[in-house]
Amino acid sequence: MDYVVEMQNIRKEFPGIVANDDVSVNLKKGEIHALLGENGAGKSTLMSILFGLYKPDRGLIKVNGKEVIINNPNQANELGIGMVHQHFKLVHNFTVTENIILGLEPKHGLTLNLKAASKKIHELSEKYKLDVNPNALIENISVGMQQRVEILKMLYRNAEILIFDEPTAVLTPQEILELMKIMKNLTEEGKSILLITHKLKEIKAAADRCTVIRRGKVIGTVDVADTTTAQMAEMMVGRVVSFTVDKKEQEAGDVVLDIQKLSAMGNHGVMGLNDFSLQVRTGEIVGVAGVDGNGQTELVEALTGLRKIESGSVILDGIDISKSTIRDRIESGMAHIPEDRHKHGLILDYSLEENMVLEIYNKPPYSKNGFLKKDEIRKHADKIIKDFDVRSGEGPITITRSMSGGNQQKAIVGREVDHNPNLLIAVQPTRGLDVGSIEYIHKRLVEQRDSGKGVLLISLELDEVLDLSDRIAIINHGELVGLVKASETNENEVGLMMAGVGK
Amino acid sequence: MWQIVSQVFPYAIAFTIPLLITSLGGLFSERSGVVNIGLEGLMVVGAFSSALVISLLQPIMPEGAIWIGILAAMVFGALFSLLHAFASINLNANQVISGTAINMMAGALTVFIARTMTGSGNIQIISGLPRFDIPILSKIPILGKLFFSQTYASTWLVLLILLGSWFVIYKTAFGLRLRACGEHPHAADAAGVNVHFVRYIGVMLSGAFAGLGGAAILVTYSGEFNGSVAGLGFLSLACLIFGQWKPLGILGAAFFFGFASTLASVSQVIPAFAVIPGIILKVFPYVVTLIALILFSRSSQAPKAAGEAFDHGKR
Amino acid sequence: MKKSFKFEINKQLLIGVVTVFMGLIAGAVLMAFTGNNPFVGFSYLFRGGLMNVERIGNTLATATPLIFTGLSVAFAFKTGLFNIGASGQMLFGGLCATAVGLTFNMPRPLLLTVMMLAAMIGGGLWAFIPGLLKAKFNVHEVVSTIMMNYISLWVTYYTIQTFFVGAYDTESRAIPDSASLKTQWLTDLFNGSFVNIGLFLALAAVVIIAIILNKTVLGFELKAAGYNRFGAEYAGMKVNRNIVLSMVIAGVLAGLAGATYFVGYANTIQIGKMPTIGFDGIAVALLGANSPYGVLAGSIFFGILHSGKGFMNAMTSIPPEIGDTIIATIIYFAATSILIERAINTVRKKLKGDK
């Protein structure tokens, strides 16, 4: 069999971690080959090596049977290898055309030849059915179109081997289907695709073969058609994975959070949240499902006080907190596990124990007369570390920046749950975490619910929402478009509502 | 009144030009992604090198001395800026601190060398650039008298560089790459652009241009090097911000500031302007910049990645 | 657990020492360039600062304003802000103190207290504006403080020329002895040097700032806002107020630098001159790794440099600008300290045999 790419016995080490340990992967011509692994397993590192962003410590790479050395993206391009990055590498205030030609500019003497560029891009766009507006600025186009620009960047450089790094993380269900079609088109035109992902369902839908990587090592390569998602999951994690969470039926109690016709501005001058109403009761988990960018951020920020409310009100435990400060809301029994643990959840340069008192440092027993009581703070951190299994290099004095994502998140969950809140708002609580941490955090959320607290869960992972919630609210363009019982619905129905269909 | 304006004009222009070229240098540096507050120090280096070279050569070869001095200023400015480039680009140092170090070092080192070589901290040159009228154009009524009479060659050099810069930034491949490095270096890197190289060029251009600015001060209105350029380097930073990082913008900003400052200096002498307290005119450019910063704060066109270290390993 | 903490502090100390060393080497090279023996040059430099009681007094007097600007910059850094405006704040604070000293006739303890308060208010006000601009409009404080420096320069220039002009029109009137921070017993103790009670104020400030930063609720909040304003906001802290407060505190410290310099060390204000002590404060803060005690150590070292360079110049032909060059080199290496850090790590690894 002719392989277009062979990576043999690749080893790559970073300070303190072996990202790739004797990894071998090969890609057949015209196939879609998935690289499956958890976050941090080493798949992105491997592909960065192929694309010339890193150099392997050991091992070799062959392209079309010939051994090659790839020192930088330019050399990768010359070999016909192109990469669509997970976080798009597009200049926000350049046009689509300028982004595509950057680095390989057609010239007319000294000046840029934008006409020739336009022509070629138009041809490629037609041939591969990649619809873009060449003169639009990146900051003004949709995420789906941005991704198509990234793909065109590769095709402009005559890439034959295309690497897609977690391409569906930012797409709507619609756009995901379109991407699958685009990938099939590309392989029909003779291109070969490497797909980095941790989404089992997409692998089943699109890939021919799949190589599973765990902690830097290859576990095995399988034919997707002959392998179940459960089998692939087990290879990925190393043990049998339960996809559902243990949840008993229970009666919900009184209303703890009453959102009444809430409206808030979005980021670009338009209404981000529109007339949104929802109730959360004690003893239940209400999940909010929706495609990214449909008002979830505005909702959470309006509830927690990070964003101004234009109209409507938020009632917590019977008290109107619409005009309260963030601190007051926390003290009224609202806890918040934020979407971005590095931006909002933690002060990374502070120690673990300092972060654990981030909201309560000015209260007794943690401070007195304006001075901090260090031993009380230490005790508090020790308790959370123990109760929530937070692992760190040096215990409470560890600087949180050096902790792993999973442990950072566990610490945040521990801190918020420790407040004993009547309402816990959890936003993307398991983003970027390994399966073990995900299971743990899901357990704690259900625990909150079981002990009679109210939980508002906002997540972009539909499976998570379906699995944990008692009721599900669907948000689209800032409005509530559906409210269903989790036990009475399924993924298709919710997915349609998320896309704005079937209102 | 007209007498006053036509007399003040050449001084205003002479003051504006060093501001403009230094600001242009700052533009190249910041557009490539490196914040350079060391422009003040680089101007001092330029003033010093040109003063030294001219004062040494003028007795021997009166014709070319000045232009060799100007060239020296650009070369030494570029060389001195390598310190900042190396620290900011290769060592990911804090660019503001590195720039501050450049300012202090330039100020101290140049006077140190001057003292060692000439015994005093000052270097004087025998004569600067001659003033001349542009043939034909200087005969145009009003505009001719203002813009094309009694001009310095350095003024035209700077304006030429400005035009060339506009062309390079917006119409060439290098300009596209330069701007990409300042907005999103990882995108440029992934597209195969050598970000470090582009940033080195950006910083070295800022050194060369600031050096030219310092030399221009020397050969037009100052006539001697005395260890300082009186805050012109910082004012050109203000120019850059006020001009929103665009060549034509900073042209306007430089004229605006240049005229304000000149008015402040001459206001005591001219009865018409003496009514305005000198202090208002002197602080005017700085206050206006603060106001501009506020007004532009929402829509600032600052290069998005300026000031951030570009780390190849991070994705 | 405690071990790695100590390692961190020791590493900072080591980096500081190496940075200073690099500065001294640069100085040595320059001395050689002027045809002098570096060892001789340095010996005069350090003797100039430490040789006798009077000189030690001068070193301390020179260090005093530097302690304040160093604290000002360090405090701002620790709370996430760049205070490049210490010079302007110091000048304005000094102006306010001088104005009070020249205008009012009060018993000395009261007069000095009011003068110090005036300096604090002046410096605080001068830093308040950039702080407000940052909090409300996200205007970067580097540019705004630089602008304020120059505004301060000209405000001082014109104010003195108009109201307080002295014997020469490039400086202010001299303050009366009762308004100066110099006191007889202290001056006698140090054989007639410039030392003044500003020294005690500076030492007190070091301790107070250290306590605020490390032990108080206020310090916790200010640092949090500086490290990550979003996280601080999420946790319910009033970030805008904290940014402004941090700058004001930095300004107050710089204002006191002005007081100790202009009505302590000196007794007039020179107009049209931007005090370099503000920028030296940046060097001191960096050298001291932004810790109050580090600032103290750094200031004394710089005090020696500044104090001794005149003597060195008198005894050799080495220009006094070498002092500033050494300081600038130190800043440069402090900024690029990652190079030193890498070198230290490599050496440590080799010594431990790659454990």
C-alpha cells in the first residue's frame, strides 16, 4: 500500500513531559485518518511536528516514500502538507484574500498583485465548493467561513495532505455536516486528510481509519467501520468508560432562581440576550443547550453581575438582585464556575490557598482589622484540597499557574461548592479536561442537586447537557426557544431547536 | 500677521520634521509588534554620532561632511537599536523596560564618550545644512513662500522616506508581512513568515529613522549636541498614537504638535500670541495626546500584538 | 514544600547579584576605554561613597529619594501597573512641598508635616489622572504617565518662574532652614553631609509598604487586580477603584521622593530639568525584584554610585556619566534577566549532575 505520509518512532519531549513516545502513524492516499486522544494526549504535538512547527527529538518522517526533514511550515508547504489550526491563524483586520496569500504573495514587480490572487482564489473556491467573500475582513465573517479561509490557505499552496486540528469545536451542527461534505470532496479530488479530534461520533461519521493515542503513546490503529465508539473510548482512556451519570429521579422543590424577561447587550452593539425567562428549583439541574455565541455568555454575565442588565430582572431566593454588585450576589448564595478558568476563575500568579479565598478573604475568620489571617486561609485550602482531590506540586502554596487544567478546575469547583450556594452556575465545567476529571466533576454537580441545591448548567457539549440535566432550556439568538424534560427528549430534537428549527 | 506666520513657519517645519521621521520609525517598530519607547535615546545616539562625525570631518572635507554625518547617525541608530531588538525579540524581555534602559544608556554613554573625547559634554559643529528655495515652486503665491522657500534638504529627504514608507507598508509583500507580525504573529508564523526577522527589520528601521531625526535636529536648528533631545522622542510616541499608526496620520499629528510647540517657544516674542500663557502652549501637545488617548480608547488601531513577546513554542 | 520557596528567593537574589555584576563589568570596560585602570576607578567610586562618615551620610541622603521612587515603581509593578511617571509625580510633589515651605510661617514640626502632606497630595494627584484613565478608558499607563511627566515639567517651570523665582531665574527661591528636612543633630552626626530626616521616613515607608503588600486585605486586593483584573472582578473586587488606588499610592510615594529631594537633600528646585531619580527608581525596583527590602538594598547601592562618582571624577579623568551608564546597563540586564535565569539553571543542572 502506498502511504503518502509515514511518521515512524517519533519522540518529542518538553520540559517535564514526554509528549510523543515512540509514535508511529501512517496515512494512505485518499483516506481520512483520525487521531483520537484526550486533551493533552499528544496528537496536536505530533501534527505540529509534521507541519514543521516543532522538530522531533527522535524518529523519521517519510512523504511519498522519501525520507524528509521538515524545519518550518514553509518546508511543510513545499512537501504538500497543510494545516487547519484549531485556533484560526487569521489576521483579524486583513481581508480574506490578504490572509490567504500571506507568506506566498504574488508580485508585480515590487507591488502586491491582488488581481492574480483573486483569480486563483476564485478558481479554488469553485473547484472545492468553498464559499468565501474575498474582500471581507476576517473580523466580520462567520466562524464557518473563517474555517473555509483556513482550508483555502492550504489549497492555495497546493497542499495534498491536509491536517485538521479539532475542526468541529467551534462549528454549529449544520456547519459540522458541511465540513464533513467538504472533507469527502477533498478526498475525492485525491487529497489525504489527517483529522485530530476527541469526538468519537465524528470519527464514526467521517473517518476511514483511526489511531488512538494515550499519554504520548500509540495504543492501536483500527478500521473505523469495524470498531464501536465504546471500543474506541476504552482505548482512549484505558478503562471502560461509562457514558451516563448515575442520577435518581427526584422531585424539585421551590424556585431558587427566577429569571424574568432578561435582556442584555451583546458585544457588537446588538442585543445578545432577549427577553429570556427561566426558573431553576432546588434539587434540580437545569441545562442550557445552544450553539456557541447564541447568548450564553451574556446570560451568565447578566446573572452574575459581570454585565449590565438592560431590562428584566433576576430574583434569587425571592430577592431581586438585578442591581446588586457581584460581591453581593456571591454573598446572597450564588456561586459561579466560570467558562474560562484562566481568565475569570483563578488568579494564576497567586497560590492555591490565595485563590481559595478569592471571594471571602475580607471576611472573618480569614481576615481581621484589615490583616489577613494566614493560618485560617491555610486550613481552608487544606480542606478543599482534601475534599476535592486537588493535586498540585506543593500543596496550598503551589502557584496555580503550574497546576494542570483538571486540577485547576477541581479547585475552582471545590471553592464554589464550599460556599454552600443555593444556586450553582456551572459554565463549560469540563472543557478541556481528561475523562477522569470530567467524571469527577459531573459527580459533584449531581451531588449538589441531590442535596437540595439548584444547579444551572451551561455547556456547549450536548451530551453533557443531556446526561446531567433534569430539564433542558435551548437558547438561540439570545432567546429561549425550547424547554423540555431531559427524559422526554433526545439529541435530534434538541439539536434542531439549537439550530433554530422546530420552534 | 503674515510676516509672523511666514517667519515662524520654517522653524515650525524644522521642529516637525525630526518628530515626523522618528515617529515613522516608531511606526515600523510597533507595526512589526515591538513597542519601542527608546526612541528618545535613539535620537540622542543619532544626534551624537552625526555631531561627532561632522565636527571631525568638516575641517577636512566641508562638502560631504554633513551628509556623511547624517548617514552615520542612521547607521549608529540602527546598531544601537539592536540592543532593544535582541532583548525584546530573542529574550522576550519586557519591552517597556528595555526601551527605558536604552534611553538611559544613550543619554549617559554619549555624554561619557563626548567628555572623554572633547573634554566637555557638548559637541558643536561649524555649520549645518544651508537653506534654499526650490526653483519655480517657491514662486507660487502664499504656498510657495510657506512651503518651498528657505527649506532644508533634510526636510525633503524625510518626506521622501515618508512616501516610500507608505508605499512599502500598504503595497508590498513586506508591508503585508510586517503588519501581520504586529497583529497576529502566530498567523504570520504559520504562513511561513519569519517573524523574528521582520521584527528585527522593524526595530532597526526605528533606530535608523530616530537617528536621522536626531541628526536633523543637529543640522537644522540646533547646531550642537548637548546630551538631550528635550523629550522629542517621547513626543513622537504621542504622534504615533495620535496618528493611529498610519503614515499619513502621523504626518498630520507631527505638524499639529510641531506647530503647537513652536508657538509656545516664540509666543513670548510675538505680541499677538503673548496673550496666551506660555504654559498652555507648552503643555498643549501632551494634554491633547491624553485627550486623544481617551477618545481613541475604544477604537484604537494599535497593532494588536504589539508589546507581546512572540513565543514560538506557544500555540 | 518550604524548600522550593527558599529556592525562588535565592534565585531572585542570585539574579540580582549577577545583574549588578554585569553593570559593573560594563563600567569596567568603559573605564578601560578612557585609559584608566578599572580597579582604581572602582576603588575611588566606592570610596567616594563610603570612605568617611560624611560620605556615608551623603550616600544615605542620595539613597533616600531613590528608596521612595523605587517603592513607587515597585508597588505599581506588584499591582500590575507601569509607573514611568515617578519623575513627574516627584517634581510636582516637590513643588507642592516647596510652595508650602516658602509661603507659610509655622512652627517647624507643623510646617514640615504640612509640607509632607502637600507632597503626598501633589504626587498622589499626579498619579491619580493616569490611574483614572486606565481604569475608565483602558488607556495604557506607560504613555499617559510619560505625558504627565512633561506636563509636570512645564507646570513646575512656569509656576516657579512666576511665583517662586530665586536668585537665578533657572531655579526657585531657597527654602528657609526651618522648612528643610535637614536637622542639626543628624547633620552633625554625619559631619555636615546632606543627610536629612527623610531617611527615617523612607525606612518607615519600606516597612509599611512591605506590610501592606504581604499581610493586608488591601494588598491582597491590589495585587489580585494587578495580576488578573478579570479574575479579580469575577471574585467581586472593585477593580477600577483598585487600579486608581494603586496608582495613587505609587504617586504618594513618588511625591515624598520629591519632598525628600527638593526640601531635604537640596533646598531649591531647578526648572526645566526632568529628575532622573524617577527613572533610577525603575532600575531599583527591577533590581530589588519589586520587593520593598530589595528596593532598600538597591537604593543604597545606587546611592553609593551617585555619591561616589564625583570623587572618582576628581581623582581620575573618568567622566561621572559612568554612574548612569552602569545603572542603565543594570536595567538592561534586569529586563533580560531570563538570559541570566537560563544560565543559572544550566549551571545548577550541571552541578547537580542532571538529577
